[in-house]
Amino acid sequence: MKRYALTLDLQDDPALIAEYERYHQQVPEAVLQSIRQAGILQMYIYRLGTRLFMLIETEDEFSFERKAHMDAQNPDVQAWEELMSNFQKPLPQAQQGEKWLVMKQIFVLKPEKL
């Protein structure tokens, strides 16, 4: 299993943020199925102000390139991404067309040996 942390900002508008959260209480089944088919086992999204943090746990074979290719072929995912782009604001370091950016892991607390 692999684990990735990603981040993205939302538009600084409380009404848009509330709407974004409401959408994430009822993600379309076709989008959830696509996430699973890409090899994502678990996904968590957290928010603080306008900053989003996503943690995903994936199969070892998972790749962002393969997921992007699958997403490009899926009209349900494309519709969801288009809708979500109304709420999202790319980070300053994002390249053209990038949304969620993978974060660099800088620390791990390992369990103590008993």
C-alpha cells in the first residue's frame, strides 16, 4: 500500500465553501467507482479555512498518470471535475491545469519497539 498527501485551496467565499462541502456529502456513485477502479483504497479530505488536505491510500500499482488517463475517458468524472473547479483555487506553485498537488513527506513518527 502507498500513501499520498495532496493539497489545494478553495475560493475564499463562505457560501462556496459550504456548497463544496455539501457536494462532498453526496459524491456521485460513478465518481466513487472511478476512484476505486484507479486503485485508491481510501480517501480522506480535510479543510482548514480555504486550505484542503487530501490523504489517499492506494494499491502499490497506483499511478497518478493512469488515473488521469482514466479520468479523461470518463464523462461522469469530467462533469464532476468541471463542477468542482468552480470552488477550487489552484495553489500559486501549480502548473497550468494542475489542481491537487502532491505534498512532500518530511517526517514520520515510527512506533517504539516494545
